[in-house]
Amino acid sequence: MKTAAKNQVQKLALRQVCGSLQPFSRSNPVRLFTKYSQKCCFKLSDILDKKGEIRDGHVILGFTKDGTHLISYSLVIDTRLELPQPVYTYTLHWWRFQYSKPLFKVQSATLFYDQPISHALHLIVSQSPDEKQVIVWGRGPTSKEEQTCRCYVTVCAAPPNKPCDKCKAYSNKPCHEHSYSAHIMYDSLPPYPVFLPSICLQIPGTVFFNSGDSLIAFKCVPCVNDFEVENAIHEFKNSHQLPGDLSGHGPSEVEEIPTIQKQMVSDDNNDTDCINLREGNKEDVDYGNGDEPCKTKKDSICELESLTTGLIIEQHDKNRNRTPPLVPSVSPRSSLMPSPNTSPMSSFGTILSTTESRLSCDSLTTYSYRKFTTPCDVQDNSFDTSDETVEVPALVMHGTQELESVIYSEHKGPNSSSGPSILVCQALLDMEQCISELIASNEDLYHRYKSLRDYDCQFLGVCEDTGDVIVMVKILMFAKPTRSSLSDGLQVSPSPLLQQTGFVFSWNVWNGTLQTLYCLETQDHPQGKSLSRSESTVEYARSLRQGTTVPVGFSSQVRVFSNYTVFTEKSLKYLLHPFLPIIIIL
């Protein structure tokens, strides 16, 4: 008995320190409890909710990190004849779990709100390490004609175990901090990188996405007044600089917080002029820094798309086209809705040089800010107090047309308040421009580089303390041969060679700077083959991560669920509680 208790304590200590019950990465998996008492085994049919809603096509995903809720999702397919194609609607549900008591729903959230989804999605549901947010990522089928894959994201507040003081002030209704969701959509390019929760959620409150041609940092911050909005913007950009960081700014040289202005685009497709609304007056076009108005629709297509999303783009270089940012829509719901510092990877033979090159590339990072006001009063019919369930209201904030938003301005004092609001912050790094800067920083590649054929980038790690994102990019390029041939005493320009190389670099989200860490070895590549077909960059990135993984405790881990069993036509047999000897038989 004493030995069993000791083993149990050792298991708990091992999981708290290393985040897993496996002492080594290649050791056999170990369960926290080898045997479960019959009293702690429940059939799902015995603890169903009183209304039996969970029987109606719900897919059970598992327990939340704290073990107080079960998460499920439901799918409703609208096949009305007047619709051009079926419409898929996903809804996420939280069920309160109590020992030997029926489940009851405490909240539900409509996923990917107002997005025309006409096919089943592969879902990845993850909890942030601080358990304050739930991120749902969905990906549809690949379009062979357009070579794109549409990805959908919903970032929503997680339900609290107990109502906070603000929720109690609203007569037990959820406050704005526990009643918001942001719905995002973006197109992923080949080889269609997937969402990696264990890496992309390491900075609290910030979510990272890899669309193939750009890297995106997305953050939703609930704010009470304009003073909190100002602090949130300052925290997202340039507030974490150290005296010796890459941007060269000292503590007293922090860039001023940009003014967020209300902008919109005319709905008339024939009108090529942009509209800038500032204090209710129409003025000349003023996007980004406002130095130069756009003249034609052809020249300003990127800026028009950016303004259509309802985000204000802070462009440091007005002559450089940007990749359009994410398409966010923040909806107030009436529902309650590891940070290892990546060490050098010098043990791999394909890494050619380890010379650090610091690049001043703040202009490559586009910062966007948008504040959405949330109504203080929510309709009573959106709450169901009988079973303590909170449903989602049909209210979504889309840009400037459906949103009466009070935009933050630096002319307002910190004491002025426009009420509760949700601030959306975004940082976007264009990969093609980033590759150009990386090649220019390498003397050998700079003189031999001709043109870019293909590339693939993958996340390697994120450092929470410094805000650095470690990225590996493999490049397929046409380059000059190392030696030129001579003919009749005249130097002949030889045909360019198709070669493969790459970089491991860091991107600081808080100041936009880049730093080259390693340059991969340059090798000849077979003609006519793309980078994704010749070598799996995903597998190579995984091997780099495994070689530099730092164990993290259970409290810093990300809880991840998936609906892969739906597509494989297999079902889970049971669900294990995260830390109690409780098992639910499905």
C-alpha cells in the first residue's frame, strides 16, 4: 500500500514537472491510474442532461483542463431547396460535470459565425494554457483549381467556474470578458500548414497562424475603457523592448501608439475612391500613415481589401504591397463563453552557418488594430436561467456597416470611456519580402541569387519572455553557378541552377524585427520538382523541434481535441478525467 502511494505521488510529481507521465520521450506510456473503481466508472447514458440534447448528434471531445466541463460540438446541415448548396453550422457546447450528477449545459457558441461553409471541416479545439480562451480551428478540403485551402478560426472566452464580480454586477449575466468571440477566415497555400496549438498558443492571449505566404499573430483583448485599450495596444507592440533588443530603441524610445481611425470602403464596385471617415467628415483617401492617397483601384487593391475587413493597417512602407490580413468579426456572445526558450539547433549536419545576422525589418511587419464596442445590455431572451444555460445571441460585429463602434483616438484622455469593448490586434509578416531580406543579409546568396521558385515555412518554437517566434523557411531558387565558364576569352553567363537552401530565423512580434540564426546548406535540386514534393519540410521541422524540446509542466500545457474519429469512422471507447480516477464509458 505504501509502495502504491509512493508511485502515485511520483507520477503526479512527474506530470507537474515534465507535463507527461513518460520519464523519457521513447518510454512506454503510463497511466495515472492503473485500475478504476467501479464506483468511479460512469456510462454516458447514465449522466446525460435532463433534456437529452447531447443525444441529438453531439460529438464528445473530452474534459477541459481543469476537469469541470465536458466539451462537445454539434453539426446542423441546412439543405433547403432555395439555398444554392448545403450550409454547415457548427456549435460548441460546454457541459458542467459533477460527480454522480447529470450533465447540464452552461454555454454554447456558434463557430465560424456568418461564414458560408458547404462541407465538413477537420476541427482542432484547444484551450490556452491560462484556460481563459478556447480556440477552434477548422479546415476544409483543398481546392485543386485555386491551389488554396480555406481555414476558419473562432477565438472565444472560456466559461469561468464561478461568476466573477463583473458577472455578478450584471445580475449573474456574463460580463464582456466572458462573453465574446472572434471569427476569422484566411486562405492557406500549399503545402497547407496546419495549426499547431502547442506552439501557436505559448504567448498568453496571442494566437499564431501560418497561411503559407505570411505569418500572423492575432490577439483579442476585452477592455473596460479607453485607458485599457491604450495599454493593450502598448503591450502588443513595443512595450516589451529591452535595452539591447534588435530594434535599437531604448526604453525611452518606444514608438508612439498609433491613432485608430474609423475607415470604410464604398460598396459601389464602380467607385474606385476610398472613403476615410474622421469625426464624421469625408476627406481624401488616407490609408496607413496617410501620406499618399490611392488613385486607382488597380494600384490600391491590397489596401482596399484591408479596409474592407474593418482593420486599420499601419503600413511603414507605403510603396510596398501587403498581403491582406485576416478577416475578423467580433461577436459578443451572451454565453459564458510552454514557454521554452528555443535553444540553438547546432547538432544537425545540414546547418551550414551559425552566424547571427540582425536585420532591421520593422517595415516588413504590418500592425493592425480595431476596437469593437459591446452592448452593455443583452436581451433577456438570450438567457435560459432555468437550467443555467447561456445561449448565443444572433449579434455579430462586422466592420463599420453593422457596428456602431467608438474608435479609440489619442486625442481622448485616459479617463474618457466608451464602455466595454473588444480590441483586436494583429501583426502580419509577409514571407516573400522576409525571404528577400534574409537572402540580402547573406553575402554568398546575395551575389548568386536570381529568382525565387518556391518556399515553405514552418514554426519551430515561440519564446514567451522575449516575444520571438522561431521559424524555419526552406527556399527553392534559381542561382548563379559558383564558377562562370569562359568561351573564346569572353566570359559567358551560364544558365542558372535550381538550388535548395533555407534559413532559421526569429521574428519578434512586439517590435517586428528579424534575426537570422542559421543558414541551411545550399544543395542542387532536381529540375521540374517543387519544394513540397521533393522533401517534407514538415518532417524536418518536427525533427528540429524534437531535438530542442524543453519539458514543461502540466499547468503550462495546451489541452487539444480533434474530430479525426469522425472522418475515420471510429469512436472513442472512454474518456479519462485529467487528474481524478474517473472514467466515462461512451
